[in-house]
Amino acid sequence: MITTTDLLALLPLIVLSAVAVIVMLAIAVHRNHRLAFLLTVAGILISLITVPLVSDLVPRLITPLVLVDRYALVFTVMAYAAGLVAAVLCWEYFRVREGHQEEVYLLILTALLGAGVLAAAHHFASFFLGLEILSVSLFALIAYPLREIRALEAGIKYLVLSGVASAFLLFGMALVYAETGTMEFAVLGGRPGTFPSVIGTILILVAVGFKLSLVPFHLWTADVYQGAPAPITALLATVSKGSVFILLLRYGLESGVFRVPVVSVLLALIAVVSMLVGNFLALRQNNVKRILAYSSIGHMGYLLVAPVAANVVGGNLAAEALLVYLAAYFAMTLAAFGVVTVMSPADREAEELDDYTGLFWTRPWLATVFSVALLSLAGIPLTAGFIGKFYLFAAGSQGALWMLLGALIIGSGLGLYYYIRIVFQMAQAPAALQARPEARPVGAHLVLAILLLLIFGLGVYPAPFIDLLHPEINVPKQSAAQQ
Amino acid sequence: MLNYLGLIPLFPLIGFLILVASQGNMPRRWVPWIGAGSVGLSAVLAALVGIEFLSGSLEPYRQTLWTWMRVGHFASGFSLYLDALSLNMMFVVTGVGFLIHVYSVGFMADDAGYARFFAYMNLFVFAMLVLVLADNLVLLYLGWEGVGLCSYLLIGFWYENPENGAAARKAFVMTRVGDTAMAIGLFLLFARLGTLDIQALLNRASAAWPVGSGMAALAALLLLGGAVGKSAQLPLQTWLPDAMAGPTPISALIHAATMVTAGVYLIARTHTLFELAPAVLQLVAAVGAVTLLIAGFTALTQRDIKRILAYSTISQIGYMFLALGVTAFSSAIFHLTTHAYFKALLFLAAGAVIHSYHHEHDIFRMGGLRKRLPIAFWSFVIGSAALTALPFTSGYFSKHEILASAFHAENGFWFWAAGTLGALLTGIYSFRLVFIAFFGPENERASEHLGFAMSVPLILLGALALLGGFVSMPLGSVFPRSEPGELGLIAGIFTDLAPLVGVGIAVLLYLLRTYPVEALTETRWGDMLHRFWFSGWGFDWLYGKLLVNPFRWLAAVNSSDIADDIYRGIAAASQYAHRAFAATQTGQLRWYVAAFTGGTVLAIALGILS
């Protein structure tokens, strides 16, 4: 039975759905890019405001499907904020391009909805639903510039591979269900140690690994990152991967699969190869979007330290490390793709390394933001990326995961090379003075300034952010009592 | 008022940021207002904070600005700590620092890098304030490295001349040797005591380690390594004379008044730790005594006006180390303070001479400047009198305290004798400079055009050098109370007379030329000794033979480096790995699906096999 309080606790998701419907109707009645954009921004802002209102009601289990707790709410805020940034970038990006632009906001809203559901998912059904809401929105978003062959190609690739992954996921869930008779994470607690359900669990992790572009399920990453419009890539890199990671940690902790030895060995292996392969792939790459794609593979590998360490250090520290790193990763990734978006002229995207030659002389502000984002991605102290990495290190060393930390150090060393390479490129003398584009993307610059402040703020004075992030991930007892 | 403490380092930082952000495009007449004004604001605020602190109970005041990170047991915060010791240092840094900034407004007025100069100076003052106000050793180390960086930047300020760059590098590398020891010391302290918060650390050290324990000695020794590097004491003293390549206000601020005394501050700050290691304290005193003599003898023979002052700085810091070594901590800090007054005065006066005299540094090409440069002359007389510790100048009080404390310490007679001999030498070399440069026949025309900005700081510092000895900080609240004992009649007479005798010798040798000094230096032994002392006791030669040349030889032999092969190998392997992995990125969907499925099969196989 759903009570009024339950509905209130779901307010962030309900409001966002309502906004999606309103935007859809608005597009049907009056096609206007500005209107759709403003409605979306206002809608996301209202949804964000509801989060502090409901934060007193949590943790709350609403039907066996959804568990709204601090952990979910913190990530919801991050995802919505990232969606807001992506919307602003889309406005700047699509406004100078041809074609219908309005539906992109609708799709961003539904993608955020999927991410919100995933963050609160507590059951295989809501897991699958959230993932599909998110993925289907992304298919359309990636292939949104219909007349561009590369975008279409990227969309098809993502669609087909996602389909394969979803098939694995469903089959894995079925295997687990066949063995245990339940689809609730918490009820699985400690039981998935037997044969068919271990295979099922591995299949579920394979699907998750695909979404997170972990090695060896990573091959799509660079092509899709490159083909998708830059603001959509930003959304894909942050919201999609972040929400799946949030889900992975909750699923693992509540169902106890991290305690199954073969699963933790598998995760550790995947983490190590992801850190190494991702960074190696980025090493001599000359396409900025591909560099960021490969580096994201490495970053997802680093992040995997948190779930692997969770067995030893406990769920709370793992969740805190995960959220801190994700917050930093969101800020720096969005800033990097934001610069790519602003740099792109109307007819193409500024994705080659040569496009950035001498940026410090021609457009110093963008070069500064990009450098800070890259240095933060490299984990230089006094930036957010350093604090995030420090957390992972603390979790990893408390969990005595020396192999993982070794790979993390090697990966970071490699990362420094290709991040600094971009900074060098920007510091070189410009080849020829390029004409500045006429459009002055004020909104994007504002967003970049805020992200820059966040990267420094998290790096220099992280304490208040970390207090806000303090997740208090739920322990399965509560639902056990309901049984 | 006390809670404004955090603003004091902030002003110079803001000044630095403004000057840097303007990228040299700021109108020239604004630069001094920001550069010197920021430090002036700090000085005023420091005075207000100081008055409130001194009128209170002298209880230490802590201000945590924020916690940088806290993970596990390690917490590192931006927190400041104010007691009489750090207040004393803060006064010196902001007060003397401000006067030097004002002086620089005039001195650097024609320099192309005007804004850059003030930017570095402001950054230096910020870092120095962080160093003296830090409540934990991490923050102190930040300031410590910050002042080192600024010292490097400012020694090489006129970077067009490669010699200046070399001097800057030498200073940086030499101090780095000490800093490495200090960093190891910090790691050791954290590993053993579990904190780097200075007060907690000292408490835990005295609880955990008995007096004379090996671990305390090791930790103190490592910190001493950092201190001798920064303060240019034996055996790391050779960088300071070369550091005179920087503009003269830099020599006054960094290489006389503040940064080089950071080592003294460090030992005073962690004196509890050093008291647990009496053997190390004896070493500190011995280092000080030997350094002050070596530097004193060297100063006798130098010709460059700034190098004379540089060696005298090394020598005076030797006195401070001597005082620290005999646990007369407050005397050391007292001497640090008076030394800041009179040495800044001397350097600024030297700057005035150089400024008025076509950038001439050689005192033997000067002469008879007394009439032409009256302000510089009187500044030099006052400064030299205080340096020599003539009665009732500021230097007299502080040096007398040190010698009296040394006399009563263990092995005190020898320390006292070294100090007294040093005082004699100080008298000779200080007034040798004054007599040669300012008296005698006029060699060349020079005219004093100092302007308001340069003369006012000279006059104020002159007053401080004369009278600064009558005021002292209540350092008894920080250090264990130790009254400098009475010297007794004979020792007292020796102590008081030594500087006067020194001045007398200088009068005979250089002013009246009753016994011309050439008679001494032209004998065979005298000439050898002269050259030996002139080279700074051959330390540069020795280090060259012992360290630099073998290193160069090794580098030459190994020019296609074995060690490099490792790195080249890593780079090649990385590139190979990159190519190998990049080959998997075919862009073909069927291959992607196959790889995906293959990966899944592997994962399932792992599940079945386990």
C-alpha cells in the first residue's frame, strides 16, 4: 500500500516525470527551441528543490521496488545537476545547428528519470526498468543529429551492444531468480553463492561492466563518445555511468555478492585491466573526444576500487569514496566536454588535438578551464580529482588491495602523459589567428565558471561537500523486518 | 581582534594574485600601492593583533581556518598558532618587510620587471607568514618551501645574466639538501608520534622519548639538517654569498632579516624536541661557533660590499645557533630580531651606495663617500655599531645575553671564547668596510638621490637598530625561563672589550693606516691565508672536487644513460601496449559483439572453474 508520505518521498522522480510530460505537450502545441529549453531548466531546478524537502522522510522503502535514502538522494542531486549542465550545453550546441532541436530536452529528462530510478532501485525489476529508460533515451540522444552519419553509426553501435548487454542482464536475473526465488536485492542477502546464481550474478555484472565501459566490454566507448554530439557525450559519460555505478554498489552490498570470492576476484581483475588498458589506449590518441573516452575507461577502473574494498572497509566508507569521486568526476568531465562544446563551430566539432593549438593565446579563459579540468582528471593536488583519488587510495589501502593500488598508480602516471599533452598543445604558439565564432555562449561560460569553482572548491576545501555527501547507505535489516 | 589573524597572511597573497593576474599590464604607478600597500595592511593588522595579544594573558591563540583533508588518522588543517614567539616573528616579517617594500618602491623604480618584483616579494611575505604562524608541520613545510621558491625566483630576478641564474640554482639545490633531511624528519615524526600538529607532537615526544633517547636525537638531527640548509650554516653555507646576485632589497629581506633565520625559528619552535637530545644541542652550538668564526675570518678579506654583509649574516646566524645550542632560546630570538633591524639597515644602506654609485660593488673602488652620501654613511655607522655590539646599541644587548648564556653552559668556556673572538672579528670587518668605503680620498664622483621612499625606511631602521634593544618580547611564556648568568669580572671585561678592540684594530689598520694591512698580506703566509679566507675557506672548491666533479664525471661517462634505458624501455613498452590495444579498436560492430561475448565467456568460465 502506497501512502501519501511514500508519494512525497518520490517527489523528485514524480516532478521530473511531470516536467517531461509538460515539455512533450509544449513541443506538440508550439515548437520553440527557447521555450523547450527554459521549461526543461525550470523543471530540473524545481525537481532539485524537492530533494531537500524530502530528505527528512528518508530512508523509506516504497513497495519492494524502490528505496529512497540519502545515498540515492545525493546521487539524484548530482545527476540532475549534470543534466542541467548538459541541457545548457545542448542549448548552445543545437541553437547554431539545423534540424529540430526541441526533443533533445525531452530525452535528457527521461534519461535523468532513468538515472533517478537506478539510484533508488532495490529490486531487479526497478533495476531493469531504470536501466532501459536511461538506455533508450541515450540511443535517441546519441543519434540525434539525424543527418550525420557518424552520429547514426554511434547510435546503432550503442543500440546493438546495449541490446546484447540487456539480454545478458535479463538472463542473469532469471538465473538468480530460478535459484533463489526472489528479485529483491536485500532478500538475496548472502544466498547467491550457489552454482546457477553465481553464473547469473556474473552475467548481471557483465551487463553492468558494459554500461560502465570496463575492459573487456569497452570497445564501443571511443566510437560512441566520438560520434555523439559533445553535450550528449557529457551526459553519457557522467549521468549514465554514474547511475550504473551507484546501482552496482547498492546491489553488491545489499545482496552480498561482493562477499562471493569469485565475484570479488572478477571485479578486481576487471578493475586492473580497465585502469591499464584504458590509459594505454589514450596514450598516443590525437582525438580529444577519444582521449576522454579512453580515459573514462581508466577512471571507471579506479572507481571499481570502492566496491572491491567495500568488503573490508564497510559500505559507508566505500559509498563515501564512490560519491566523492563521482562528484569530482562529474565536475571535471562536464567541464572538459563543455569546453569541447563551446569550441565547436557550427559545422563540425573541435575534436582534433590541432584544434586546440595555442588556445592559451587565442581564448585564454577556455584554455584555463580545460587545463584545470584535465589536471583534475590527472589527480593533481588542490583539484577535486586529487581528493577523489585520495579517497579511493584510503579505501584501497585500508582494504589492503595493493594490486589495485599499484595499477591505479601506473594508470595515473600514464594519464598524466596524455592530459598534459593537451595542455602543452594549448600552450604552443597558435598557427594562425582563428576568427572567433560570432555567437557568444554566455550560458555555457557561466556553467564553465561554476564547474571551475567546484573543481577548485572540492580540491581546496572539500570538508563541507563531503559532509553533504555523507551517504549512510542503507543496511538490509529494514527490509528484512518487513518480510 | 585576534580572530583577524588569518587576514594577515591573506593581504600579501591577494597582492600577489592581483599583480600576477594583471600580467604586467597594470599602470606603473599602481604597482607600489598594491605591492607595498598589501604588506603595509598586514603590518598594521599585525600591530593591532599584537597589542591585543600582549595586553592579554599571553596564552597561545589558535585559529583553524579550515581542514584541508581528514582521512583516517591523518588530518591536515590550515590552522594558525599565535604565541609570543610567532608574534615576534610576525612583527619582524611584516614590520621590517614593509619598510623594505617601501624602500624597493624607490630602488626598483627604473626596473622593467617592477610588477614582477613586487609580485614575488608579496608571495614571499605570504609564505614567510605561513611559515611562522603554522600550527602544524605540514603547513610550516608549505611556507618553508614557499620561501625557498621565492628566494630562487628573486635571486635570479635579473635572469638575463646567466650567472644570476646559476646563483639561484645553487641556492635552491643547496637548501634542497637540507629540506630533504627535514622532510625525512617529518615522516619519521609522523610515523613515530602519529601527528604533525606541533604542540601535540612536542607533548607526545616528551612523553614517549626519555632525554637522550636515540629516536629523539635522530629526529632532532634531521630537523637540524633543514635548519642549517635554510640558515646557511656549516656545512651548507656556501649558497648565501652567491645569493647576493639578487636585487639588494631581496638580500635585505630574504637573505638577512627573515628567510635565513627560519632555521633558527624552526629549532626554537621545536625546542622541546631538541631538549630531549642534549648531544644534538651541543652539535647545534658547535655548528654555530665554528660557522661564526669561519664566516668572520672570511668577511675580513672580501672586497664586494654585499659579500661582506653576506658573510657577516652567516656569522651572526652562527651566534643564534650558538644561543640555541646552549638552550638560551629567547636570547637567540632576541638576536634574530635585532639582527633583522641592523642587517636590513646595512643592506639597504649598501643598496643606497650601489644605487648612487653606478652599480659599483667593490669597496676598494669607493672611498670618501662620507660627505657625498650622508644618509648612507650614517646608516652604515649605526648599523655597523649595532652589528659590532658597541654598548647600548640593539646588538649589544642581544649578543651580550648570548655570550653570558654560553659561558655557563656545558663546555661553555669554548663557546664563549669563540663568540668573543667572533665579536672581535666583527668589529674589524664591519669598520674595515666603513673606513675603506666612506673615508680616505674620494675616488669617483657619486651623488645621493635617494628620494623619500628610500630614505625614510633607512631612518626608521636606523632608529630601530639603535634603540631596538630596549624592547623585547615576553618570550618567557614560550621557553623555559633561563636567566643569563653573570659573567664574572674577567670574562665580563673580555666580552665587553672585544668589539671595542676590534674597532680599534680596524682604526689602526684601515683608517689611520698606522700599520698598513698590506704588510701582512704581502708576506708568503699572509698571502696564502688571505687567499684561503677570501675563497670562503675553500668550501666551494672542496664541494666542487668532492661532489660536483665526480657527479659530472659520472654524468659524462654515463651520457647514454643506463638509468635512461629503463625509462626509455618503459616508454617503448607503453607505446607498444598502446598500439596493441589500439589495434583492437577496429570500429566494426561484429568484432565488438564478438569481443563482448568472448569476455563474457571468460568471466563465466572463471565462475565455473572456481
